[in-house]
Amino acid sequence: MRKTNSTNSINEEVMLARCGMSYTLSVIGGRWKPAILFTLLKGRMRYNELRKSIDGVSERMLVAQLRELEADGLVSRIIYPEVPPRVEYELTATGKDTAPMLRQMSAWGNRHRAIQQTTPQKKKQLKKAS
């Protein structure tokens, strides 16, 4: 647990209050949140369907990330009063607002990965072409 009055904590609070990008990254950043949000762009999903759609995520991590996204108002959890209980997740209106940004991030990542995986000569050609 970090001290709330440490220089690092104070600097973080200042950045989150003054910089929209820092705040955005604090809400949607990390390894799994963008993948969860991107997957939920397809529509409402049951928990197991969501878990199977995201390779490598553990149940514990998925639950924790979904709770954080729900607390931040990006994901809503729908519980159906049935036996056995059925739970579904969907993006809220605020969560849906992230769609253009997530798509742009994905496209940029795909382009950048392709450049990084090419030979030095091909990198020069790609840079000249763009």
C-alpha cells in the first residue's frame, strides 16, 4: 500500500486532475481492460463467453478488472434472478464512447507491430511509403 502523502502519490493526483490522457490511461489502461472493452464492443456477453473470448486472462483477473470497469462506469453487470444465476456484462454509454479510441489504438498497434517485425530495409521502405 502506498502512502497517500508521498511525492509519487501527490504527483499522480496532480496528473490525473490536470491531464485528460493520464486520467484516461488510469481508467482503461493495463493489460486486460482494453481487451475487455474491445470484446464488449460486440455487445452484451455472459461471463464465460467473455472469458473464452480473451486469451490468457485468469478468472481472478477478469473478475477484478470487470469490477474496476463497473466502478468507473464503463461496464454494467446485469444479474438475472434465475436458478442457476445468469450474469451478463455490457458497455454503458460511457463505455461505448471509448469505441473510436479503442479502434484507433488497435489499428495503430497493428501497424506499429508490423513495422517492428520487419527487416531494417523493409522498415525504411515502409517509412518512405507513409
